Amino acid sequence: MLARALAQEADVLLLDEALSGVDAVHTDELITLFGNLAATGTSILVSTHDLSLVRSRFTRCLTVNKRLVGDGHPSAELADNKLEQLFSSTTQEEVL
């Protein structure tokens, strides 16, 4: 699926868990490829639950909880206090 999306040379790529199950070597290669595509003007949105990957390899992070909650650098958006707010709001809604 990823190869098909790349072959189309789209201006925008929406990649849902595209790095899930990919080994470290190929993850590095794909992130380098994403960076190269972004440098040429391609917009890329990668969804993932791997917060350590986001912290270490991405320069922008959107957090979503039914709606957009945060948008910024991963070090800010994934700070403990922000994650606590994000996840506690979900828990509180489910309990109520």
C-alpha cells in the first residue's frame, strides 16, 4: 500500500500506522524518505501510537482526542503534563 501511494507522487500523503511492524532499519529509511518528500513540497501526515518514535524522529506532532487537541513540537505536545491531560479527559468522559 505504501509503495502504491508513493508511486502516485501525490501532493499529500495520509499514512495510517505506516511504520507499525516495520523494523528499525526500514523505519529509518522511510523517515528519511518522508523528509526528502517533505523537502520537495509533499505534505505528509503519519498516524502512530509509538510516542517514542514521534519524540525521536518527528519535528511536528498533532494530538487528537475526538478533535485536534495539540499541534507543536513533540517535546511540548508529548510532555507528561499534556499527556496526562489528554488521557485523563478521555478517562473522565468514560467514567461519567
